[in-house]
Amino acid sequence: MADDIVYNAKEIVKALSEIEPGLKRALVKDSRDAAEEAISAIKSAIPKVNPFESKVRPVTNTRGRLGWGVGKKPDEVKFSFTTKGSRRSAVTALASLKVNSPATVLADTAGKGSGTPRRSVTNSYTWKGQTRTHRVTTQGKSMIRHLRSNRTNNFVYPGVEKSLPRVQAEIKLILEKYAAKVNRKLN
Amino acid sequence: MSVIVKLLSKFDDSGIKKAKGSFGGLKKTIGAIGIGIGISQITDLLMESAKAASADKKSTELLNTQLVRNANATKTQIKQSDNFIEKLSLQTGVMDDDLRPSMGKLVRVTKDVDKAQELLALSLDASATTGKPLEKVSTAISAAFAGNKTQLVKLFPVLKDSKDLFGDLEKIVGGAAIQQADPFSKFNNSMDILKEKLGAAILPLIEDFVAEITKPGGLIEQVGKFLEDLSNPKSEAGKVFTDIKNAVKDAFGYVKDFFAFFGNGDAVEGFKNIATALIQALPALLALKGIMMLASAGKSIANLAKAIALMTGANAVGDGTIVGGGKGKTGKAPFMSKLIGLPVIGTVAMVLTTSGDTKQMTPEEAARAAIIRKGINPDTGLPYKGAFGAGIFASGKGFQANTNNNITINVQSADPKAVVDAVSKYAKNNGGLPPIFFGKKN
């Protein structure tokens, strides 16, 4: 499960842009094409219908941020290729897939925690000149129960797991190919 | 919030170094202003302040000479210029040592103190906007003032057809330096200026001191004589030096005896024995590192304590099999209780199977372990509550999940990294670790 770590990605990508404008774009495009298999796998693993709906709670959230399909498509998977560093960790993702729909993320991560809230009250924030906090309720437990019983939680990683090694190897090969180009030009 | 699936990772510690640099700078500054420091640090601070004041004095005198020679500046103007530089440094976080050369450059071109100050402020804004060094920008501005605007236009192409070069530049960059001033740099600068002021106060004392020690018969001469005495074993100082030498020799003898104790009188053999023992303890240390990696994977310190409790409560079973878990006779895990001050809730089972020779067992231990494997507490003869059932078995590549309590991991030679990888893979596959890992009964 250990990810491969590239040690000079930033330098390679920088050198690519300097050698020939557009090479960096080509690298990202090639990597994205290689990741297509994993993207499709995640898309097909995401539930096609609103997993939060149930007979007990047939009302659909059509406006809120966490509504299924509100704002973002539930099965939108974005490919990200970034060489930016982090101030917290030395090892960060170079190429990754992101599922950004809040509702999809909520369904996927539901039940992954310990099940015990860390605090009984949320952080305070100012609202209309007042300070507000909220009590942490247990209503999420029934949601988790519902998602578990319908097997509509924890679908992203199990969905993509099979195709991951192949995609990772392909992207690594692509990066090596472009690194070889840089080396040829520099030497 | 988003779900992220990593495809390829990269190593880049520049961000961390930058973050450390900021904190390092703060620490240095706090150290310099004497928060929670001892006498020796205060002495260091005074000497450092004196040095800073000396450098600052040199740099100020250099600029003041420029002001007098090029702009016929009066004493009042010179004083006002010093205040201006100090104020600008505090506002923008740029060091006064960087500001003065640029000011000197501008005053040589403009021949006017006020105009030079105006252009220096403009240079700082332009430097903050473009990210170019102040020296480069002030050179471009001074060249533009002299009629050569090529360098400035390179920095700001929009000024190519400008009729009022500095007026237009002011419109583009005005106020940027103060706006973008880094709070850390401002703070550090303030402290530097304070240090310089402190140094300026003690600099005359140090100058007097230097004059005193360098005069004929002064400290320097006396120290020289002392060193001469030191090299002569017949003198008093030379005798003390010989005593020190003997004391060091004795100390070495004690160290030799210490190692000889572990090697039946042979110090080299003793050292070898200690080193061997340390090497043998290495796998345990590596296993501990594995636990630390597990804990750092986003789990709380309580979970770390549980992980350690699993390992410390372990009974070895069979050939190279370690079974960890159980409350122990008292119903509490003493180590864990000590660590987090809480009793262990429930019984936790974790099975780590290794293919190497992890531990040899006595027949009694093996029999006891066999009973444990059947899910029975050998001390009470009763089954463990919700602990050992059909487990989740992993054999290198995958897992077969039957229950949420046990994780069996087959890894070669108990490589801690492989254990961590296997557990994290299990967690990703199953949406987390079994609830028992969080101190919960099923």
C-alpha cells in the first residue's frame, strides 16, 4: 500500500516548462489519461441515487450544501497534479484524485470514525452580532446505520483499489519518461 | 472537504524548512530579548548588541558621509534621515542595513535628501510588488532618475510610454511595502533596532574596556604572561595544568573499568557485549517505531497507549506467532493505566504472525497460548468476552473479513512498516479499525 515517492518532482516540472512551453501541460494530460481507469472506477462506485433518502426520512435536501447533487455533481472526480509543497508535511500528493461533492464525501466517510464525538459542543462563532455554539447531537448515528445497511458508505477506496497499482505504475512511468527528456536536454 | 486518493507522492521539505525558519527566527529573537534566559545568555546578548551597534554605526556613518558630500546635508537633515530609515525599517520589515545602501545610491543621483527619501519609499513599494531585491529596484529607479529608464521599464513594462514615470509608478505600487510587510520580519527588525540601541549604550563602555586591556601592562599582556607560565611545569600555573591532565587520565581509567565490568575484566570485550545487547534490542525499538507510525496516522494519544498496551500485554504463541491482548489478572493494563491514567475497557485481540523466529517459548507458554487461541482465558477458564472469534486474516495481499475484532497480519520478518501498511490498508478497506481499538465494547 505504500505509495511511491518522487524526490525531485518540482525540479522536473520546472525544467520541463523551461525546456519547452507546453511540456508540463503534456505531462499532466498524459498522467490524467493514465488515471482514467481509476476515475471511472470511482465514478461507478458512487451511488447513482441519493443514498441518504430512506422510507423513514423521504424528504430530500435540495438546497443545502450537503444535498445530493446540490452545487456539485455527486460523481465528479477531479484529477489533480500539483508540485506545491506543504508547511506541515514533507511528503505530499503529486498526483491524486479528488471527489469534491460534499454529499458524496459525507456518505463515503460516514462511520469511519470512532463513533464517539470528541466534544459535546462545537467551536463558537459570531453570527449577527452574537456568539453561537451548537450541541453535538447523535442524530448522525441513524444516518450511519442507514448508509451501512444499504452498503452506501465507504465506496471510494474499495472501488478504486483494484485499479490503483496499475494506474500508479503508469503515472510513474510517464514521469520517468519526462524526467528522461529533461536529463537529455540538460546533459 | 473532499475525498483524496493519492496516486503518486512527492518529497519536498522546503515548506517545512520555511515554517521552521519562521519559528527559528522567533525563537532567536525571543532569546535575544532575554525572555527566560540566564546570565551567560545575557552576556552574549550584550556582546551581540554591541556588535550590532558597531556594524550599525559604521553603516550609518557611511550613509551620512554620502548625504553630506552629495546633498550638503545639515546635522538636522542627517538626524532626520536616520529617523526616517529607522521608521521605514519598522514599517516595512526591511532591515536598515539594506535600506542605507539604497538610500546612498539614490542620494548620489538626486543630490537631495528629501527626494532620495521619497524614491526610497517608492523603491520599497516596487520591490514588494515585483518581488525583486530592493538593491536591484533602487538601481533601476536611480538610473531612471538620471534619464535611463530601460531597467525600470523592464520591471514595469506598462511604464514604457509614461510621461510621469514616478507618478505613474506610485499609482501602480504605492503603499505595497507596508501592506505586504511580513509581521515576523517587522518583529525581528524591531528587536534588532532595540538591540542596536542597547548596544549603542554599552559600546562606549566596551571601547573604554578595550583601551584599558590593550594598554602596556594591561590584561592582554597579563594573559600572555599567564600562557607562558602554563607551558612551564615548574611555575604555579604549569603545576595546575599538569594536575588537570592527570585528572583526565584518571577519568579515562574509570570509563575503561566500567566497560571491563561487562567483559570479565576486558574493556574491549565489555564494550562489544554492550553493543551486541543494544543491537539485539533493535527489533523491539523498530516495533515501537511502527506503533508510533500507527499513532501518527491520525489517531489520538489514547489509541497510541492502546497500541502499546497490546504489545506489552502480549503472550508469545507457537513458532514465531505473537498474540497480544487481554486485560491481565487485575482486569487492567498497568502500563496503559500508567500512561493515560485510565483502565483499558474491554478485551482487545490483535494477532501478528511473523515468519521469522520472533520468540522461543517454553512448553507451558505454548500450551497457554493454545488455550488463548481457542478464545479461553487460561487464568479463569472462561471465554474472552467478544474477543477471539473467527478473525480477519490477511496474507500479504488481501484480507478476508469475518468479524470486526481480530486482525491477523502475515508479514515477513515483522517489518514494522509492513505491519503499518497492512493495518492502514485494512482501515481503508473496512472504513476504519474495529471499534475495540477505540476502547469500545462491541
